[in-house]
Amino acid sequence: MFVGRALYLLGMAFVFFSVLGIIIILFTDGGGDMALLIFALLNGLIAMGVGEIVIDLNHRQRVEKMDKE
């Protein structure tokens, strides 16, 4: 459960800071490297998705274990 939540929070941080960076680059002169921020955004979204899957799997296993008992 810890791994899923850690992945989700790390992904959320990546998404937040990459979106913030993209907004800053768009409203300034645009001289920054946008590709790196887009890959960071995608990395954050993937981490959030994997974290959500891990959390959901752990929850389902816990529910199935309680149903058997």
C-alpha cells in the first residue's frame, strides 16, 4: 500500500511542477526546453496510473480476504 501511495504522490508532484514549468515557458519568451517538461508530464501521469493500479489491487485483495473469512 505504501508503494502505491508513494508512486501516486510522486506522480502528482511531477505533473504539478511540469505543468507549472510549461505555463511559465508559455507566458515568458519561450526560450526553454519544452520537450523535457512534456516527458516529465507523461512520466508523472504514468506514475499516477501505476500507483492507482497498485492501490486498487491491494484494496481488492483486502476485500476478498475479508469475504473469505
